[in-house]
Amino acid sequence: MKEKLTIVKVGGAILEDQQALLGLVKDFSQLQGYKILVHGGGRLATFFASRLGVETKMNSGRRITDEKTLEIVTMVYAGLVNKRVVAHLQASKVNALGLTGADINIITSHKREVGDIDYGFVGDVDRVDAEKLSLLIENGITPVIAPLTHDGKGSLLNTNADTIASAVAKALSKTYDVTLIFCFEKEGVLKDVNNEDSLIPIITPEDFEKLSSQGVISDGMLPKIENAFDAIASGVSKVNITKVTKIDGLHGTMIVPSKKEQEKS
């Protein structure tokens, strides 16, 4: 039987809210089994970019990253946010280690090819070194991964944190029974973002296609759910999108395979 591994991805307003972050750290520290934390920080990056006079450009929830923006996200993600989270985890007796994809070469990527949109210094993941991550967690170290990867040629690349969480989950699912949890400030995926009672408890690929075409699911939620389905299709046991105070895998929105795939299994 595979040992349990929980990968939690946190982003949104949580990283800006001290009390919410402390609550997450407490709940995360109490999760049983091996664990990994992946964090975003886009809102803080946008804030500091504005203070430095750098315009933020987005497309379908993804950040377009020029040279100045890459410098800012590196400082914010790998510096301020990552080390703040690591310090709080250490205070909760979790022996955490802050990492980017470049550290010990855990995540390599390539610069996204220019299509209709030039995303600049944005990376699409090529490889996750599951062996090195396994070595860390099995020696009592909890990786805290910032959303930066590298191309193996000396360049850092801004990489969507949901994508990193999904890629890490897929790579480790060959060895562990992986639960992937995306947590943020909402109850889960909502029919109405202003109504917490409009939770969608289960989403299949068929539901996703319908809801996205209707505009119910849009912006940053699109890549999150796309990555969730990718993870499920690649062997991850459970994917859950939920509120930061409910990371036990029993609440929020469950991402499940298509009805045909469920019937096969």
C-alpha cells in the first residue's frame, strides 16, 4: 500500500492575511502523513509591481512576464512569501525547506512558445524530480515550493503555482497515494462568486466545459481546474478545491473524472 502524501496549494488573499495564514499553517501542520506546500503570491506581486511603476498584464488568469516583472515575482515569491511561510511552519514544529524549481534542480521547464499571446518569461513544466522530493519528505523535511522554475540554462521562469502543484502531484503519484488540495478564501468553486452558498460540490469534465462556456468558471479558476483534471487523469487519487480553513479533503469542490472514466474504474 502506498503511503499518503498531501500536497496543498495556497494562494489568493490568504498570503496577505496574517490570521488566515497562521490558521492554514496550524491546520497544515496537523495533516497526517507526508506533505508538501506550494504557494502562489500573485496578488502581492501585483501590489509591489504597482509600487515600482511596473504594469501588470494578464490573460485568462495567467501573468504575462517581461524582464522587470520576472525580477519582481522572483523577489516576492522566492523571497518575501516563501520565507514568511517557512518561518511560520518552523514555529509550528514543521521542518520546512523553501524551494524554487531551480533549487536542487527539482523542476525544469521551457519558456512558453509565442502563439497568439507572448507570455514572456513564463515556464511550462518539463520535469519534476520526484526522487529528490521523496528524499526530502522521507527525511522529515517539508518542501515549500515557490512558483518559479528554471530552464537549465541559467534562466528563471515564472510558472503558474497551480501548474506546479499539479505537476508535483503527478510525479509523486507513482510512489505515493496523493491528495491534491487547492485552497483559497472561498468555499470552493461557486456558481456565483458573491454567494458562498452557491458551492458546486462536484465537477466532471462535462460540467467544466458547460460552466466555462457559460462564464460561470472564468479567469484564474480556469487554469486551476484544468490542472486539477490533468492531475486526476495522471494518477492523483483526489483533487479538492476548498476554503483555506477546510483542508481535510472533505469539503469544497471535488474534481472527478468523466462519467465514462468513472464507469470504467
